[in-house]
Amino acid sequence: IAGITQAPTSQILAAGRRMTLRCTQDMRHNAMYWYRQDLGLGLRLIHYSNTAGTTGKGEVPDGYSVSRANTDDFPLTLASAVPSQTSVYFCASSEKSGGAGELFFGEGSRLTVL
Amino acid sequence: GQNIDQPTEMTATEGAIVQINCTYQTSGFNGLFWYQQHAGEAPTFLSYNVLDGLEEKGRFSSFLSRSKGYSYLLLKELQMKDSASYLCAVRDRDYKLSFGAGTTVTVRA
């Protein structure tokens, strides 16, 4: 069982370039999330989607966009990367109906913007 | 929004007990979670509390007091593999999860 797959694992990017981080889940979870993790700041929510076709802004959405065309995929796009977007990005999913609804995380994408 | 506080670092000896406290302020509480994250890895789910009281799961227990905006994670019989960062997270009514900055626990022999 793959769970959540993120790609790429690591990327170095020139400032001003466009970048899409891919996230795919095979658990048929209805909710998906993108977080960034920076030293001393913890995980901060960028965007989320409670169900296919809907998205919402998290705590730090500026400079990022997402789409949720289907249940499985939730790509995160940086339209014009800046050095402050250097971070580790985690995609996560959860099942909202029943149980704890805990988040399952992908392995992360380490992005460096120069 | 959420305001979540937890200590930055804790150190304990193998076999001992460590308690990690977490305080939070929230506009709409819908559950408190603890996650474990080893260096360079993704966070993994440890525990969930939505009602007041203690939830025990093996060597790990988590406590919640909603009226006090307070939780703790108790790690018993510490092992070297427990050296990790422990993340307190609060969920709101929109099912968004906000995380504290994490507590790095170092277990020494």
C-alpha cells in the first residue's frame, strides 16, 4: 500500500521559476492538505481541500495555489518561487467521516529556492 | 485561529518517564492530536483526544482538559528510539489541523 506519494523528493530551483509539487493518495481519503515545515516554526498549513472540487486557504497561502480535480491528486504550485519558500513541504490526507480522522503524511519534498 | 505552546526541548534517561505539556487557545475545538517525527522523516500519528481524560496506548498516554486548554503526552519506559520531535496539534471545526512548533526529546543511555 503506497499511502501518499510526493514528488519530487528534493529540488533546487532558481528564483522566479514555476514549480509544481505533486501529491497522490490511494486511500480514497476525502480531505487533503499541504504543509510547510521550517525550523523553529513547526508545520504550517498552506492550503487544504475537504473534498474533490473544493479548496481553502490555510495559515500561509500567499505565493501558492492548489487544485483538486479528483479525490486522489492535490498538486501544489509555486507560480514564481522566492527564496523564502525554501522549506520542506508535506502533503497529508485524512478521512473525515468516522474515527479520529488523523492525518497521514507523505515523505516530504525538500525545496531549495536560490 | 490556534495558538499552541509546547516546550522546545526535553532530555531524559533511558527507562525513565517524560511528560510533554501542550497548551492551546482555539476558536473552535474539534480534537487534539499528538504526532511523532523522527529527524528527516514524516510525522506519524500517536494519539487523539476529543473528550477530557486520559487515553492510554501502550507506553504512550495522552491527557486532555478542554476547560484548561491543556494536554500532555506521557512517554513511559523510554527507549533510545523514542528520541524524536513530538508535535501537539489542534483541529478546528473545519477539520483544519494546526501544529505547535514541536518538542525535541533526547533519550540518553
